[in-house]
Amino acid sequence: MKLLLNIKKENDDLGKQVSNLVNTLPITTYLKYCLAILFVIISFSIQAQEINYSDGKKYTLGDITVAGNSTFSEQTIITYSGLRKGKEMSIPGEDIANAIKKLWGTKLFSDIEVYITKIEGDTAYLEIRLSDLPQLNELKINGIKKGKQESIIKEAKLNKGVKVTENLLTTTKNFLEKKYKKEGFLNTKIYINTLEVKDSIETARVNMVLNVDKGEKVKIKDIVFNGNDILSDKKLRKAMKSTKQINRLRLLKRSKFIDSAYQADLSHVVDKYKENGYRDARIVKDSIIVNDDKTISINIDVNEGELYTFGDITFIGNTVYTNEFLSRVLRIRKGDTYNGVELQKRIADNSKPDADDITNWYQNYGYLFSQINPVEVSADNNIIDIEVRISEGKPAYFNNVSVVGNDKTNDHVVYREIRTRPGQLYSKANVVRTVRELGQMGFFDAQEISPNFNNPNPNEGTIDMEYSVKETGSSQIELQGGYGGGGFIGTLGLSFNNFAIKDILKKDAYKPIPMGDGQKLALRLQASRFFQTYSFSFSEPWLGGKRPVQFSTSLSHTKQFLFNPLTRDADKSRSFNITGITFGLAKRLSVPDDYFTLSQAISFQRYDLNNYNTGLFTFGDGYSNNLSYTVGLSRNNTSVDPIYPTGGSNFAVSAKLSLPYSLFNGVDYEKLSEDYDDALQRRANAESTSDLQFIEANREITEIDQERYKWLEFYKVKFSGEWYTQLAKDLVLRPKIEFGFLGAYNNARGVIPFERFFLGGDGLGNFALDGREVIQLRGYPNQSLTHLDEATGRASNDGSSIYNKFSLELRYPITLKASAKIYALGFMEGGVSYEKFRDYNPFNIKRSAGLGIRIFMPAFGLLGIDFGHGFDPLPGETVKNGWETHFIIGQQF
């Protein structure tokens, strides 16, 4: 058997010639040996280059056989090689080379050789000898925790059965070294060993041992700059966003070294100089020094260059806007310190989709295809003249506008929120606003909404717009049980946030409920031995389907039974019932802008007390009626995700008003107030509670209160404002202020005991039977920060008529996926409440700070826990309150 290209004889002759030549040279034996090998390689290379396929002899292929270690059938290998019996071909020639190339291309074999087994006249017989690449049998990973090994196997594609090639080993090694170097393990070493498996199975298999030596994280001990006179080391280090030296007080940025981030930070240093007018600044040299304590030091040599200023700035090619207008948008004047980074932002700020820059001014008025380029035309005497060259192009119009991904939500519900219509002039602002509106609907994953520009045609001035959305669960179920108030409390709540009431009678629409019209329907039942609460609410965001006018209604009924201390059970003969109904309309305004909403509501509550004496009210038998009108004005331009806003603000002011009954009901409330004070004095002077004087005075007090509160008379004003600012990527700061005031039209009638503010705790309003508003202030017990009771010197149980609150919250997301949005937060807040306005001091606040976490799951709503520390004592106490734990359910702060 001979190899197809037989050069063995020629090599033997060449070896003899080289040996004779080298032996004649006056050098050592070792050098002679090295020279001999070198001459053989050179000569072999020359002869190999002389092989010419055109010199091959024509043969007809006879039988082709397959040998070696392979699980593939002989016929499969021959067929794939392209060789076939009876084919006429040159040997050597391109056909043999192509056959070998095809087999190598399968990446299934480790060795491929073609031999001539015999030649009979013009017929040649061939043998293909090859071996399968080994498959991975078992993989053992050392140096990585078991919990992370699965992800390594998946990322490096090291599943059982994969073909083990040199490329796989090299790729795996490089991937893991790069991966751990990104995490700060700069000295990561990867060692891979393979061992052939010898057993009865013919398939070539190997076991692999992957040893990962991450070493210790390499931290940066210090960063030193040389050659910098204008900017200090501190400023330059601050410009490096990801590469930081060791500072134990810094929590958000670690001092690990990552080469890719370091290279980017070198550019940030140069940009910092450019921002300060030194456009020629550059990094001359940088070096990394390994210290004895396994840290590194970084030395960076800079050449600052000279200071430049802006000269003349001219605009060329603009017809839509005047030079004066573009100069006002650019906000750069002749003589200003040169700042190339800021210049580019004023032209096109890619970090803010709604930035006030020249590009957006063009794109918001149709010029999608405009191109704006600042060009330096002169730099004499360090004064840089700029030409802003503008190619405006044709105005662009929307051709087709479509939405994809809304499988449950009906098209008309989505399209009514879209601000870009076919035939309309293109506006980037409307595209950005549409993305915000779709995210605020709550039916789609706000992180996955994507505006896609299709078929742009600059010549005709048209573009197709496609909004890609990903639906997320919009319905929620609340099913919980717990022990509180002396017994078991069960809660069942259903909230359908994309309901379709028109399909409620269609059987086919129940999947599991009629959905798709954007309506909201909520049902809730809560019960224990001592109380029962039923509520129903419904809202239609587009009443009539043509205008963004939201209609809402709610109906609720609560029955509270008195606790009997003797039987420790509910006394169902003594109860307090509340029945309420509300109708509301909210209209989106167009002025001052269309972020404003005007809302109005009429509500009625009926309070019935049946022998219910608890001290909550001064009368235990009787009723009160609360008929009120609420008007509110709000502005909400937060973006984009309603669960985790990253920008914008939300302001709301409202007034809740009852009728001024004291003006027309004929009751002399001043006389009634005098009688009330007199009755209180007589009751206080009574010798005992069984004294006739006490009983008579108490009866009179109850009658007077019944008359005073038969129809509740009050006004309530509230204000809240919050801002969202993105400090860094995904790191959001949210300051918020709140204020509330409950007043009376008639001072003789007084402030009602209903509708009051209760400050402190988690803000959850359980057992809010009297229309109270529970205001969250973490770090203190629930509803504990009311005004001092003058009689007892402790916190009053009656709530307060005025409050204010300040809070500052820093949020950072852990994950914002549709299945679960999780973010951590730190907070500082303070608040105070008073009974009388003349005592009000908005800055004498109770302060707190702490940490928390929020988890939002579409099926269950928002859940969370906060750990707050109260720095001040409770009303009537002298020692600070300390730590409190708060569980948050169904509320967002």
C-alpha cells in the first residue's frame, strides 16, 4: 500500500545529501543535527510546491474501501466524499483533494488519509482511512460552585455527546478566561485534560476534566496620573466610570480591574479634557504594576495640550429653521470654552430620546432623513470655527402603522393609544410618547416595547412604523388568610385589568375570562368573625370609545360587629355598617399639555351605628351621611414602566367638598356648641358613671353629636408630587412630598371625626371604617404619629386634620423581566400631623431611614418588605422608636 503522494524515496535521497553536507562543516554535533532538520524541511517544502495536479495520470476508479475507527457506514462516507466507482480522474488531482476537503468540512473526523491499495492497468483502487472525533462522555469541573456549573456547561456548549475538537478546547479555555476576567479575576487560569474512554462501545469517547483557577480578584490599589496640571487626579479618577481604586466607603462601584472597562475609561479621561476645552489631550502611556499584596497600581501619563475656545459657528444648508433659532437651540456662543462632547450632545443627544437638541427639532417636525454634522473649519490661535452642515432632506410621512404581539388585547384598544397615524408627518416625539403610553397601559411588558422603522424611503419621504409589544399578565388574584383582631381573617380578591364587559355573555370569550377591551373590574371579599367587607369596582378608560374619558364606579359594604370581652366573641346585635357608592369621570386635557387629567367624582357613604359604643364616635346609636364632590387635577409624565419609572414626574392636587349644610338647615351651631361644652362639664363633675347627672349629660352629648354629624360638612385638600431622576443606568432617585388638610366651613360645628389622616407605618388601610386615610411613614408603628391628646398626653386615637410628609427614595432594579420585576430601595423620610392649623409646624418632623425590596408579579401584584429605623420618639414618649419591619401588599411607593 502506498500513500497517494509518495515522496518517501525522494526524501531518503535528500537525507543522504544533507547528511554528507552537514558532516563536512566544523560545528558541534548538536548544531549539525539542527541544521540537518532545517535543510530537510526546506527541501521538502520546495519539492511539495513543485507538485502539480495537472501532472497526474488518468485512472478509472475501481473499488473504494473505508478503514479506521468510525461509527458511520462505509457507503455514507464514500457518498459524502464525492468519489464513486467507475469515475475517471487524475491521480494525484483535484478530485482527491476535494474529497478530503469535504470530509474535513463535516467536523466529524480527526484523521483523514487516502491510499492507493493497488493499480491494475488504468484502474486504481483506493482506501479512505479515517477516525471519528471523540465525543464528550463525562465532564468534571473543579474550582466552580456546583450551583454555577450548569450555566457554564450551557454557555460553553459542553453537553454530553459534543464532538471534542482542538477548537472546542481552545474556545472553552478562552471563553472562561474572558468570563472571569470580566468579573475581576485577572489571573484566571484554565486547565483542560481529556482521557480516552476504553470500553466495549466502539464510539470514540473522552472524559474531560475542567480545572478553573480563578485566583483572587485583582483590586486596584491606586490610580496615579502624571503630566496633569489642569485637571486633578481626583477629577480624572471620577471621569473613569468603571475603573475605581480601593475605597471602603464606596458601595456601588467595586475596585476590580476589567480590561475592557479600563480601555473605555481611558477614553473617558480624554473626553473629560475635551469637555474642558483641551481638545488635543491624549494618553501618552499607561502601565499596570503588580504589587506585593496582589493588588495592582495604574500609572497614566497624559499630555493635556492647550486650551481651545469656540470661534464663529455658522449653519449651512438650513431652510426650515433660521440661523438665530438654531443658535438658541445649540446654546453655544463665540468665546465659550471648547467642549466637543457637549457640542455633539447639542447636535444629537443619543442618551435622551426627548432631548432638546437640533436633531430632535428636525425629527419632531418630519425631517427624519435629515443629517447634521459639525465640522471644524479653522483652529487658528486655539480658536475653533465650526460649520454645522445640514442636509434636511424631504419631510417623511408615515405610510403604514402596525402593532404586533397583542394576542389578547384588541387592536382598537392599542391603536387608540398610538399617536402616529398613516399619512401624518413623522414626529420622533410622538413615537417616544406612544412607547410611553403603551407601557403605561399595564398590559404589555414595558421593557420589551420596541418601535421598528421599516421600509424607509428618503426619495419618496415615507416610512412604515411597527410597534412590537409583548403581552404580560394583567389580571391579579388575592387569596390570603391570617390571624388578627382576635380571629382568622380571610381575603379573596380578583382584579381583571384588561376586561371586556361586552363579551360577558359569550361562552367562547371565557379564556378564562373575557379580555381585551382595556376595562378594569375588581371584586373583593374580606371576612372574619368580627367584620365583613364586600366591594366592587369597574372602570372604562375610553367612555364611548372616541375620547380618553375614563368612567369609574365602585360599590362597597362593610359590617363591623362589636367585640364582647366576656365571651371573647362577636356580639352581632351591636354593629357598625357602612355602605358607599361612587361615580367618577376623568378627562385627559389638551392644555396646558396632554399630560394633565381633570377628574371629578360624586360619592355617598351611609354610616349606621347600632348600639356600637367604642369611643370611635361620641354616639353609639344613630347614623351619618356623607355626600361629597371631589375634583382633582393631575399631571403624570413618568416613563416608561409604571412599576419602575425611570424619568418624569407625577403631581396631583384634589379637593373633596360636602355641601355647606349649616347655611340652610336652620340649626344654630353656636348654641349647640355651647350646650355641648356645658354637657361635657356636667359629665366631668358627676360623682360616678351611675350618677343621674352623668347619664343625663352623656345622653345630651350623644344627641348633640348625632345632630352635628347627621350630614357631614367638611372640605379636604390634598397635594402630592414626586419626581424620578435616573442618576446612572437603572439607578433612580425619587423624591416625594405630600400634604393634606381637613377643614370645616363652620367653626362652631367643628371638624368631623371622619375622613381624617392617620400617619405612620406601612400605609395599609385595614379596618378603615370611618373613611380615614392611612399615610405611610416607615420606621414607626401603624397610625401612631397622630397629634397629642390634651387629656392623656399621648397620641390621639382620632387621627389628625393636617399632615405633611417628605421622602427620598433610591431604587435599583434586580430584574425587570415580565415574569417578575424586583428592585431594591433605600429611603429617608419624615412627616408630622396636627389637629389644629394654628399649631402646625411642617418642619418639626418624625424622621426615619431604612432599606426595602419590592417584587411585582402580574398574578399577585406588588409585594414587599421594608426595614425602617425611627430616629424620633412617638408622641408622648421620650426614647426614639428604633427599628420596625413593614410588609407591603398591593401598594406601590
